[in-house]
Amino acid sequence: MIDALLTRLKDGIEIRQTLSKIRQAIKDEEAFSDLYNVMWDQTNLLIPLLQSEDAKTRKNTALLMGDLAMDDFLEPLFTAYQKEETLFVRGSYLTAMKNFDYEELLPKLHKQYDKLCTQKTAEENKKHIEEEIRLLRELIIEEEGIPMHTFTGMNRKHQCVLLTNRNHADFVATQLTELGLKPTVFSAGVHVVTDALEPLLSLRTYQEMLFEPDMLKPCSFDAKTIVSMLLQSDLLTFLQQDHKGDTPFYYRIELKSNKDLRFKSDLTKKIASTLELESNRMLLNSPSHYEIELRIIENEEGNCSIMVKYFTLPDHRFSYRTESVAASIKPTDAALLAALAQPYMAEDAQVLDPFCGVGTMLIERQKIQKANTSYGIDIYPTAIAKAQENTQNAGQIIHYINKDFFNFTHEYMFDEIFTNMPFAAGKTTQQKIVQLYEQFFKKIPSLLTKEGKVILYTHNATEAKKIAAKNSYKLLAAFPYRNKPRTDLLIFSR
């Protein structure tokens, strides 16, 4: 197929359409390899087409060169870009250049970027010029990164929104009250006003911290209203008050809405282009490299709230967790589960996690209630190796053993089992999970003291309760944790 298309190209038959068909064909890996091998000695087959009188032919040629990313194409691409007068084609050269090593061209890219940002543009050309500016910026940022601001607002008064597990926002609110704050619970978390952020940065039981500027009031969920709210809000001043640095703020927009993708894409583009122009390019949309996130959240009534997330304020609470596997529990979940279970934990306990994964449950358990000795068991050697690294990062001592829990024995008994139980996924069926629970509750009397506690995070609460009762375990407490998929924290005693 590639040979036939190349023959058409050489013969000048429907060149624009043929280029498009070649781009479509090389989505297949074998076809791409065939074309690449041919082009290795025939780069001049494409380069002259950058001078075609047909604008769309030039566009398709540039994009095909970008697909192939052969070094010989970069200089002709950039030369053609500099000469290109048709605005809708210019962005194609820049899109193609993303796949090359263009470091030597950065001074020229900077010069073009500065020129476009400062020149006056006719209204009918704005769409294409703004797209060209965006692509130039992406090329520059991809190579150089962005200049990050320094957060300086630790002791400035803020309205904070802590997003939490929806079933346990009250628990987080209680922790905040103990810190001397006056939180307000809402459906997704907790509002709190504070002029000292440091205590919040050490609280482990919330998922995410957002900021709610006074001037960003709830509004209807449409582009015109949101853009108007952002422009009237003096958002830039709010950001500057929290940061040191005179460079632009690079941000991304995150829309939380059930609207279709096209609506959200159009809304994001309109907000971004308007903010960029009206802020004199001190607010720059950069979806891949950013330091600020504008979180726009649609509610059930069709209105929305606008909040800010700072990546200039790093979250170091779980920095120890550098290693994970697909089934790993989120550290925020492990931290909250440990906090909920703390009243049932004994001081200086001997603790066992029979399905430890990468060690997150044991590490968070140790942070909330110091243990005497902790053991983690897992059948997968990769998980054990990752657990050891995470534990070393956390500055803790936990003994890990690569073994099937059901073959594990120990010379002394444990005071507590604290674990995230396996659940049905992939080839592991629900029937196998029920069998695992049966084995589990039969096994643990050989490892757990008579006064010991079994603390389980489970996707199978109904089965766990039945099997536990059948094996003479008493349910001490049950905490509904997540509604979809349903999960629970269960605490048993022997």
C-alpha cells in the first residue's frame, strides 16, 4: 500500500489527498517502518512539496515530516515556516517540529514568540495568531520548562477547601477543630478559613487542598459568565499576593462537569484565550507544564464554583511513596483508614499486614500509632522490593517477607492484623475472593493473640462479616468508606 501511494506522490497524482492517505496508513507500525526505510534515501521526495502553491499540500507535507521526524526535515521545515504567509498553515510547521531536536532554534522561536505577542493583530486573524503563539510557547516550554514562582502566602488569610472522603468529612472537620479552627462541612469536604497553612500541610486525612478566592463567586456554568467572573475577579492580584516572582503564571483549567467533551474543550479554549489577552499575557494557559490549576466545578443545579490549586505549594505528606503497583491503595486513603481505626489499636503492638503490597498501610499505621514490630507479607517479589524502598524513604523499620500468607508461620503471635484485602479484578473472580476470606479467617488464629484485633479494608464487607462470624470473630466496628465501588473498614476481635 505504501509503495502504491509513493508512486502516486512521485507521479504528482492528487498530491494533497495522497499525503493525507499516507499519514493515515502509517498509523500501522509496519507501514510506518516501510515508509521510514524508503524515506531514508529519498528525503527530497517531500522537501520540494513545502514550496507547493497549494496551502493544504504544504500543511499535509509538514505534518507528514513531523510524523517521520527525520533529522533532514527540520531545517527545511523551519525555513518554510519563516516564509509561510498563509496563517492557517503556519501552526502545522510548529506542530511537526515538536518531534525533532530543535534546541538550536530556540533563540529564533523566542524572537518570533515575542514579536507575535507584542504586534497588533487584525480581528479576523486573531484565531490563527493566538494558535501560533500557543504552539510557539509549547515548543519553548517543552525544551526550557517554566519559571516557577515561590509561594510566600503561608501566613496570609485564606479560605481553604479540603476535599475529603465524602463519608468522613466530619472526621476531618473534628481534626481541624482540634487544631483550633472552625471548619464547615459540605458535600465533598470541608471549608476552613486560616491565616496559618502549616498545620493543614501536615494533616494526612484529606485528599486535596484548594483555595477559594473571595472574588470568585459561584456563577452559571457557561463560557460568557465564567470568563466575565474571572476577568472581574482580579485573579492575577490574588496569585501575586501569594507568590514572589514577576514572570507570568502558567496554569491549566480542570473542568469537573458531565457536559460532553466538545463543550468542555470549547469552554476551556475560550477562557484561556480571553484570560491570556486581558491579563497582558501574565496568565498563560499551559496544559502540560503549569504551576496553577483553575478548578471549575459544575454542581447539580447547573451552576459552578471556581477554585484554585497551587502546585507552588508542594504536598510532601506522602513523598515517601515513590513506588507503587496497579492495585496500590492511595496514601490518603490509607492515612484516613488508619486514623479511623486508631481507637482500636494497641500501643506498642506487634502488627502484621498479610497482603502488604508496597507497604502503604503499614507505613501509615506507624505514623498514626507507633508499633513495636511490623511485618508485611506479599506473594509478589516486585511489591516487596517497592515496599522496602517506600519504607526506607519513610524512615521506618518494617520487616517484609516475600511469601504466600497462607504458608507463613511465625515464632510469636501478633496483636493486630491491619490490611487492605484483595478483591475481584482481572483473572481473580469473586468466587476466589470468597475462598480467600474463608482461608484467611481460618489461618489467623495461628498468628493472632486472643486479645488481638483484625482491621480490614474490604470491597466485600457482607462476605467478610458472614465468614468472620462463622469463625467466632466479633464485629467491633464498621465504617462505610466509599459508596462507588462500595468499600468498608471493618474491625473484628477474637
